[in-house]
Amino acid sequence: MRANGTVEHGRGLGPHDHVCWSYDVDAEFRRRAREFLADGLALGQRVCYIGDDTEDALAADLRAADGMDEALRQGAAAVTPVRDAYRPDAVIEPEAQVATYAAATKQALADGFAGLRVATDVTTMVRRPTQLDAFARYEHLIDDYMTAQPFAALCGYDRAELGLRAVAQLACMHPVNNRDIAPFRLYASTDADCSAELAGDLDLLGAELFPLALRRADPDPRGDRVVLDGSKLSFIDHRSLMALDDHAHERGATVVLRTGLSTPAHVIEALNLTGVRLACAA
């Protein structure tokens, strides 16, 4: 994985990884899904492939990966047409969707597996604005679940169908992407003291995207503070600091940004942003 959180293939990812894989050609995602799921089998996880095709076609596709034919017979691998998992016009309930995968992970552990790994092409679930809004919220919630539980996911989005703007709204909610579509990433933290992590550049390119991502994620406060680990931020401009200040006042909390950057302190003082304060990154 590169320093900017991008990967070039579906191999080499761990039991908790959460990857946004945007693609132009369907065969590309299918290939990366096979890599991702084959690694899951090697890690002892139960694996599931959810795609926009029939069950037989998905199973045939998955069998192209070594060991998958036997895994399908033994129940270590499964395929599900996306239309069976989600209604095409459905707006998911984010918390309920997390609960569904939590139950499946718990069952995988009870069955003797090391966890659960899912590769899903969910393009059909984010075609409408209301679907996109709900799914982006879900992406953050499931990311938070993954930090503590052995669940990993590869989320496929068709750039040609959805457009770069929509895909960027989803990509920025993942810690790992296959392309630099969004200038920043807002994702769950493995540090129990932090509400979330920020990485990348919060600049003019993300002026509209960042407040939207912040609203959708709505990181849980730690007491009366929303603590954000910004140690992987390369830059944060005044617009983004103002967005954090607005979020702080809306939540009735103080946003604490942990960062090694020095410029934000001067901006906070100059703009009198009373809802944001800085802390040194560890």
C-alpha cells in the first residue's frame, strides 16, 4: 500500500481492510475481487462474492481463482447476486446493514473461520442521491466496525456509470482506494481515543466534498470532544477548518485536531474559530 492509501491490486490486504475499488471495465473489478477473496481464504476467513450477475455466473467467475471450487463446495466461499442482497431501488438503513454484516461475521467465527471477507459491486445501490447519501454513511459505520472485528471488504463502484463526482463521495469514506479520486480520506480510527482519522489534502478541491463527508460520517464524540487524528494530513485550508468549527457547534462539542502542521493554529486564531483546537500528533 502506498503512503497515500492507494493500492494497485487486491492482494496483500489484511483481515480488517476496507477498500474502495472504482473501475471503468467490469472485468477489472472481477479480477481484483478474486485476488482479494483468494487472500481471504489464505487468512482463514470465510469469503463472499456479491455481484450484478446470476448465481451461476458469479460462481463460475470465482472458480477462476485457485482453491475456490473446493471452497464453494465446503461453504468457505459463497456467491450472492446483488439483486438478492439489495433491492435495486432500496435506500439502505446504515445501522441495519452494519448489523447484518456483524451477524455474518459472528457466524463465520462460530463456524471456525478467522473472520469474514466480502467483495461487492454495489454500483446499483448508489444510483440515486438518497441512496448515495445513505450508503456513504454506511461506509463510515462499517469502517468503524472493521477496526475491531475480523471483517474486510472490497467495495466496487463503476466510474463510467456513476461519474467521478459520485465516486469521490464514496472513495473519501474509505481508508484505502485504488485511485486518487478524492483529495482526502475520512475514516474510522483504530485509536479508541479518536473519533476518526483524516488523511490527504483538505484544500480547494475538497471544499464541497469535505463538509458533506463530515456530515455523513458524524464521528462519535469522546465525551464533549470530537477527536480527529490528522497526523496523515498534508494540508488543511481555512475552509476545512471552518467546516470543522461548524460541525463542533452543531454537535455542541469541541473538535480536537491532532496534527503536526503549524499553519492551522494561525488560521484558527485569525478567524476566531472557537469550536476547534489543535493537539500535537503522537
